[in-house]
Amino acid sequence: MSWFSWLFIVWSRSSQSLLLVWLVGRELGIRDGLLCDQMLTCSRWGTPSSQGLFQDGDVIIGGLFPLHYQPPNILITYIYAMVFALEEINHSTMLLPGIKLGYHIFDSCGRPPWALQSGLSLVGGDNTSCGQSVPMIIGGASSITSQILSTVLGPLSIPFISYLSTCPCLSDRLQYPNFFRTIPSDIYQARAVAQVVIRFNWTWVGAVVANNNYGYMAVKEEIQGAGVCLAFVETLQRENIISDARRAALTIQSSTARVILIFTWYTDVRELFLQLVKLNVTDRQFLASEAWSTSGDLVQNSVTSKVANGVLGVATRSSAIPGFESYLRRLHPIHHPDDEFLREFWEVEFGCSLHLSSSSMLTSLSHCNGSESLKKVQNHFTDASQLRVTYNVYLAVYAAAHALHSLLCPIKDSSSENNISTCSSPKQIKATELLQHLQEVNFTTPQDETFYFQGADIPAKYDLVNWQKMPDGTLKIALIGQVDGFALHLNESAIQWITGSNRVPISVCSEICPPGTRKVSRKGKPLCCFDCIPCAAGEISNKTGSLDCERCPLELWSNAKRTACIPRQLDFLAFNETLGITLTTAAVTGVTVTTVVFVVFLHYRHTPVVRANNSELSFLLLVSIKLCFLCSLVFIGRPSVWSCRFQQAAFGISFVLCVSCLKVKTIVVLAAFRSARPGAEALIRWFGPGQQRGSICLLTCIQIIICTIWLSLIPPVPRQDLGFQGSKVTLECAMVSVVGFCLILGYIGLLACTSLILAFFARKLPDNFNEAKLITFSMLIFCAVWVAFVPAYLSSPGKYTVAVEVFAILASSYGLLFCIFAPKCFIILLRPERNTKKYMMAR
């Protein structure tokens, strides 16, 4: 039968009558011995036992401590911390003056049913008479014990102060209104562990936990809640500890996690370490909970030390109690003949039997000679340098005393010279009032620390400890930091890791993504397992572990490593790049060829081929073509305010001059042949050289006026084209308004179309050298180039729009030059026999 079932049966059968007797007796004053009736006997619930430590007083405080365990162990330091604190208080003139505190301390043996039996005996009074009952109890070495006792004592409003119960469930004031503790809740311990894990960037951690709320709470709620991924979670159950420890050790061996969190009892950890030693797993970094981080049995075990070097753990805050070590060393059974606990400890420690008791546990041993003393003994009992749970007991006593002082001594006697409080009779103690004062307790301990309760809890304070290997191979526990609430104070340089060095171990599923990349989770894997993908062009991540890449502003672009946004490089059609050099070479070549043709025509200006169709227009046409070649150079190079204005004006005016010359030439051809008809002799006179020059000037002036108005009102300006995505930003001559540019192109197109139409009509006129045919072909090329220019210009990115326009200028210029002047140069230079008037006039 489980103890839960046993508790339910016993409680249902016996507790009601017990509580009824206790309550009735309390109301009638029976517990004070005022109306003790011979027919009513107050006795301990269950089997009476005389094993305990008792001291009478005005107010009795109960104590429950697990002294006898399996395996047997004597943990009497807690008892004497309580006794020492009560003696300090009794000697104090400031705390409870005139009131003596006594104690009734029982052994709960670490078993909840026995703790319940002892607890009810304490609140019910003495075993033989209607004596005093305790107004509060200090005990609860386990959370389950505290839950049971708090639940049972709750209806009686008996305050229960625990020094070792850490379950977060006990913070529930609705379920446990009478519970208090001087040790922080496990939830704060779990948060402290999570802070340490985050501090060292351990994102891939294995966990071995006890198969109860102690382990699961820490792992599930705090560790995973802090963004840490668990490689595995193994549970240890005490009933199957060997098989569970073996399974957990195999999991640790096969896991890629290098940091292992262990939230369980030190006895379970010892078995786990033994299994790890058998598997030769000695390269894991362990994180310890307070349940085993300061375990002397593990530290002194030569076998487990092979895998336990460098353990980093959270421990209950330690503190010194002045005078406590001297008090312990002065203890002697002669001075405490009724102390059964001290007698048992003495016989075990010195291996002798005390003649003071005929019921000695070790009857086979010789009698003690009286020279035994604790003054030179060095063990856990006499070592008061690292008091942890012991100090919690000490604090619990002082908290109880201050609550009693607040209840019994609220008014100070101002007439007294020493200003000492005046205390009322302890008979006036009511459990509900004492419970209220305990909730409001706030005092400074003899160690100058402020103590108060936050509900059932105290402010969380922990030590951070590190197991460090000494030169002789043994381990020692070193203090390397503290945790105050949410503040982590850690001396990283003092830590000795599992490797024996100061280098922090790495435990990650995936290496943290460097700057310039972003994290992409792996499908079906924990969040800590991911791939690092480089940021796209124009995006950056300037910190490690970025989830997303940030896009650079328009005026900036990402560098090659995608770690910073840098100013975008200015890009324009430069003279020193391949495309610029090619176009410049083509333009200069065009200028050179045009100059050569001009020189040839100038040298042969008196020949029929040159003089045909007005040689003056031919020279003017060559000059305009040369200007067209030259104006293309203005488009190459870094755009400036004046270059942006000049390039469009030069382009528009040069081409209008060129096309105007062709148009006038075509009109001259038509007029010349039309005037040969009867009655049309006057036609050529109306379109003589003066009219030809005037027509060219008029047509050119119109373009000059358009350019002047456009460039005066809304001229092109140099501007960065941020619309194109890339590391380069194009510096271009932006058209603030395209109306002017369209008018320039439209006017050139109008002149070119009319010239093409006129030349087309004159192509079949009789003559061996009809220039209209050459003009027609050149205008076809000219129009084809500029018609193709429009879509190419609009679709070209960046500087290539400028390159397209320069190409169109050069292509149309070359088309005019070769189509019109190449045949004439061929005759002049290679067929001089055709350069005669007779040949020219032949049909």
C-alpha cells in the first residue's frame, strides 16, 4: 500500500477527532492547563516516541528534521543551527525581551507519513498531559512533505516554515496560505541555469532530469523558454536507477551536445557518472542543480571525478553564522545528557559507547573515556565555512522570532532608559494573527542582510560554483559568481572547464551565422539547427545570428561580404572604359574620314563631280557631318551641368544642319531638272545659291530656338539614377521634361522624312550622276537608325542609354558620309575618266 493511501485512511479515521479535541481544548483553555479534566487525555497521534530534543519555554517552536535516512545518516547540523539561533534570541535584549523560546524537535526520518505524525503531535500538545502546543513549525526537508503538512495544518492556520522545499507549487497562496520558506523556489534556480546557458551561447544542450516536477519544470519551462534547444531529455527514476543511468549515459555518448544539464538528486548523479566512466565519456561539460552541485560525496569520489571535472552549478547561497562553529565544537554529551541525537552522533564519530545510556546503539564498542572532543575534529559537522541549508534553518528561526516579536511586543516603552520593547503574555498568541505578522516580517539578520517574504518565498539568491581539479588530482568546489534575482554576477576567468583550461566549451547544433548571412531553419529540426544563407545583393546583416537581411537604402549598396552598406559607385560612360574607348575611336575615325573627304573635295573643287549640285552645299554638309561626329564625344565622360546642356544642343543643331543641307540639295536636284522643261526656266532662278543658304539658315535657326527655350526653362541636369539595383549608380543627364527632347527629335525626324520623300521623287531623273539616289539611300539609313533608336534607348539601363544615343549618332553620321560621298570619292580618286562634264551629262 502506498503512503498516499495509508495517509488517506489514517487521516479519515483519526484526524477529525484529533482536530476536534484540539480545537475544543484550545477554546476552553485546556492547552494552558487551566481546565485539565481527568477524563480527557491529550496524547501524540500514533505510536508515542520519546526520541526528540526538547527545551521548555514561554513559546515553543516545533522542528522537524530528517535525521535517520536509508542509508543511515545523521544530519544533526540543522538541529543545532535551530538550537543555536534560539539561544541567541533568548540572550538578546532587543528581540522578544522577557520571553524565553523553547523547542520541540522530532526526527521525521525523511518520510512524509512520519513527518505528518510528528507534526500533528507538535500542534496537539505533549504526550502525557494537556501541555503546550507549538504556534509554528520549522521543517519540510522535501516538497512533498511540505505539501502534506501545509495542507493538514492549513485549516488550523499554523504557520509552517520550510528550509529545503523548493517546488514552485508551494508558492500558491490559495492552496498553501500558511506555508513559508527560506530557500528560493526552483523556478528561480531554473532561470539562473538558463542565464548561465545563454551567457555562454550554449544553444544545443542535453538534459538528464528526475522523473518528477523538479526536473521537468526546469527543462520545459525555463531552459526551452530561453530559446535553448534540447538535444535530448532523459529521465531517471530511483526505482530503476541503474538501467535508467545506463540508458542516459549511452544517449550522452551518442549526442552531439557537449553541455549536459543534470536536474536530479546526487545519488542518481553518482550512478550516472559511474556509467559514464565505464563508457569513457570524459569530455562533457555538466551543469549542476543545487541538489548535487555541492555534494561532498561526489566531489570526494575518485571514480566520478574522472568525468566531473569542471562542473558548473547553481547552489543555495552560503553564509557564515558567527560563533556557530565554536558552538558545535563545544557540544558534549555530558552537558546534554537527554540529547539522544548527539549521543548517537558521538558514538558513531568516536567509535565508543557512552555509559550514560543503557540503550546504546553500539553496545559492542568500548566505553568512552571522556577525553573525546569535537574541538579538533574536521568533518562536515564541524565545518561551518560553507553553510547553505544550515543557514536557511537559522533564517527560519529568526523569521519566526521576529513574527512573534511583532505580535507580542508591538509597543516600545519610551519611559525606559534602554528603550526596550514591552511584550505581552504568550498566552495571547492566535495562529491567524501570527500568520499575518509572519507575512509582514521584515528585519536585518545578524549578518546585516535584509530578510522579508514575497508571499511564501524570499528573494532569490544563489551561488555559482565550479568543480576544479587540484594538482594532487582531487576536486574542490570554488565560488565563481552569484545570482541576485535576475542579476548574474560571474567571474568567467576563474572558471575551470572540463578541458582543464579557461576556454569556454562550444555546444551548438549549428555554428552561429556570421555577418553577411541569415538563418534558415532546417525542415523537421529544432530551431537551433539551421543553415546560413548569404544575403542577397543589396542586403546586409551586420551581426551574428541574423534572422533576416536588411535592405540597403537606395543611395547605398551592400559590400562584397554583405556586412555593410557602402556608397554606390558612380557609373557613367567614361573615356577609359572599353565601351567609351570604342565609341571615342569610332567618333574620332569619323571626324578623320570626314576631314579627308573634305580635303579631297577641296583639292578637286573644280572638277564636275564636286561642282555638281552646288559644291558649297557639299562642303557645308561635310562640315555638319563632322560636327555630328564631334558632338558624340560630348556624351562621353562624367556628366556636368554644362555638358548636359551642351550635348543635346550640339546634337540637335548639328543634325538639323546636316539634314537641312540634304533637303536643300534634293530641292536643287528637283529644281534643276524641272527648269529644263519648257516654261520652267525661272524656277531655278527663284532657288539660287542665296535662297539655298537662306533656307539652311532658316531651318537651322528653328532648331536653335527650340534648344534655347528648352535649355533656358527646364534643361537636363546631372542626377543619380537610383532606380537601377546594383552596386553602381548611374550618373546621367536626366530629362526634367522630355518635351524639349521630343521636339528636337521630332523636328529632325520631320526634316529627314521630307528629305526622304523629295529624294524619292527625284531618284528616276535622267543623268549619269543623279545625287538624289544617294540622298534617298542615306535618308533610308538615317531614318532606320533613329526609328530603332527609340525602343533601344527606352529599354537600355544606366549608362547604356547614353551609349545607344552615341551609337545612333555615329551610325547615322557614317551612313550619310558613306552613302553620299563614297561614290564621289570613288570617281574622283579611282575613276578620274568619269570625272568629266561629258560623262556627267550623258543619259
